[in-house]
Amino acid sequence: MIITPLLVIFMIFVFVLLYLFLKTVDKREWLIVLISLIMTPLVYFYMFYPFVNIISNYHHQKYFDAEAWSEKPALRYEMIDSTIDTDTLKGKSKTEIETLLGKAEWLTWDDAKKSHDDNKWNYGLGIEPGAFNDEKGNVEITFINNKVEALRTYNEPLTFDTDE
């Protein structure tokens, strides 16, 4: 385990909360401190840390990998930020994108033409973890003159099929 300043601050926070709680139960100072010291790591790792992970939506960032993109589509959200920041796909042709990412999952609808736009490909990124997340991520790749011009991420609400 790596001891970081944030870990120390959170452990002190948990210790103080335990100490204040136990102080309401018993008046023996030595016993309160001893029990608080023993209980702090347990409460931190089994209650506080899981709770923080549930309510936060932090996820690991990864570099783009074409194999991981196709094998684990639910984890694409981990790669997309790095892909956009480094312009990994910018300037690539449609055939190169199809080789790296696979066929477009769907095309953007163009209201002016009343049909799908062959120059705007969309891919699903998956659902970022988090207790209050009710959206799924997507990326739209825009082509101009058969080359990638822009990548735009957007979210849409999760919908579930119901059997009725």
C-alpha cells in the first residue's frame, strides 16, 4: 500500500469521527483512544473507502489500444480522453478507422438530407462507474474529405428494454 497525503488525511478524519462517537459511549480516555486506533483501519477500508468509490465516478485513464477497443467495448470510456487529447485518430481515413475501431455502430441522422450522414460515425463508449450515473457515453467521429476532422463525446440517457 502506498501512503499518500490524501490517505493520511482520510484516516485522521475517520479516527476523529470514531473517537468522537466512542466518547459518547464511554468516559475512559485510554480505552476510547485504543479502540479508535484499532477500529480506524477497519472502518476506513470496509466502510469509508467503498462508500467514496460508490459516490465518485473516478475511473482509470488508458491509452488507445485497437485490440482493447474491439474486445472490451464497455471500457472504451477509459481510452477516449487520451485519444482525443493526443489526436490519435485525427487525419486517418475511413478505412484506417474501420481497421482500428471496427465498422461504425451507427451513423448520425441528418435532418437536412432526411437520411443518415455517412461522414459522421458513432461508437458507444460504455457506462462510467458511479452510483448516480444514469447516462452512457458515445463518441461521434466527423470526416471531411474522407479524413477524421473531429471527435466529439456526448452522453445519452440509459434506456432498458422491458418485457411487457
